[in-house]
Amino acid sequence: MSLPLLTPKQVAEKCQNGAILIDIRAKNEHQQRHIPNALSIPLDDLPTADKQPEHSVLIFHCLSGVRTQANTALLAQYAQGCEAYILDGGLNAWQKNGLPTEGIAHCHLDIMRQVQIVAGSLILLGGLLGVVVSPWFFALCILVGMGLLFAGLTGFCGMAKLLAKMPWNQA
């Protein structure tokens, strides 16, 4: 199932007419930069989130539009009884069109960048220790690589879940 795409200007117009804009990114991503008055309902929380009133107009967005496009079935299920759309190009397209955003200027890094930093550091550390100390440290590189492969194939990233629980990622 797919949801129709709207341009940022069309979304702005629908929001002026009472549409509900839902940001499906993680809470810390939303804090960093978001569209004013957008509801933050992370993708993982969507199945248990309070349903919006029937006959509402719902518009989903993420940063670039990739997450919303990849999860249209879940979004459509949440939006049952409502008119639903996706913001084409996400928050990036919204901002490129000169539309307003708000957020915390010096907020911590988003979860996926944290995952990239931690995974890269572990792989580098495992490689260096494997060369200098013992070849057994290469197993660290293999484990991290397997975790990243699993995350890519399934959409579940255990490292991201763990990092999201860290104190610096709490609101």
C-alpha cells in the first residue's frame, strides 16, 4: 500500500486548513529540528500511539522521505479512517522550500550518526588490536559487521536501541 505524496507547499496549505503533521523520526531527531506544530510519534511508537480522530487529514514525514516511503503499510494502518499523505522529500525538502523549522540549535547527534560513530570506532579498534595485540580482536570487526548487516536486512538496530537509552539521548 502506498500513500500519496504532497509537495512541501501543498503540506503547508493543508496544515493551515487543519491537517495533522506527524514526524515519525526519533524524539531526539525531532528535538534537533522540526516543523512547527508537528506531532512527534516515532515510528517504533506508532503501533501503540493514540489514534487521531477519524476523518482527520494526516501527513507523515521524516528527514528525507525514505523512512516514510519504506513504512507506508504501517502508516496507512495507523491512518485508517483518515485521509493520509506523505511529505515528499521530508523535512529537508520542507526547509529547501524556505518553510519554517524550529528546534534546539546545539542538540546531540541523531541516533544513526551515533551508531555510525560507535560502529566505526569498534571496527577500527578491533582492526588495530587485531594487528598489534592478537588476531582474536578481528572477531570484534566481524561481530559489528554482522550487527550492521542484520540491521540493514531487518530494520532493527540493537545498537540504536541501546544508544537511545543512554542519558544524553533522554529528553
